[in-house]
Amino acid sequence: MDTMCIGGATVRSAISVASTRESTRDFLDGLDRPITAEAADTVVLVVSELVTNALHHGGGTCILNLTAHPDSIEVAVQDTSPLAPRMRTPDRTGGTGGFGWPMVNHLARTTAVTRQAAGGKTVSAFLPR
């Protein structure tokens, strides 16, 4: 099983999310058993969404863990907020978002939110290989 841990940015910036996407691509490119380009694009999209949400809604810092299982890629993002993501009606005028969590749930085989004993939570998505 291949794993990688990336410490999240301490500021809310597009640069830190872009760097996380690049690190995710490097992880996926280095797998002993490669995944398709389409599957890799999906993993990168989910990483981008979960990290962006953690930085924006979860206190400004996060930790990303990627794990390659035999039949899936696990994306797990830990942040300091105890509040779980929620489904809401997307704002089609471009003001407040609301598209990300439904998209992650659509793309993933399964998602989970685990509260941490020390505070905060981990949001996980399991994507097909």
C-alpha cells in the first residue's frame, strides 16, 4: 500500500492548493500500480475541493493524507473545525458556492466524516482506481 502525507498550508491561498494538486499528481505518478489518466484527474479534483474547503471553512490549515488501496485511492483531509460539510443548494449566481461537497459525493465510492478526539475532523473520500 502506497501512502503520502502533506502538511497543509497555513494561509488561505490558491498557491497552496495548486502545490497540493502537484504533490497529488506526483504521488499518483509514482504508484507501483498506475491508475488511468481519468482516475488521476478525478483524484486531483477531489483533493483540490477538499483542501480548498478545509482552508476556507476549517480554520485555515489542514493535513492531506493519500493512500492507495488495491481497489481505491483514499483522500483524507484533516482540519481543526468540528463542523461537518453539509449539502446545500448551490448558488448559481457565483456568490457562495455549494457545488463542491455534492460533487465529491458523486465522484467518490463513499465519503466519511470522522471527528477527532483532540478536536477537528477528517473528511475522507474513497475513489475508484
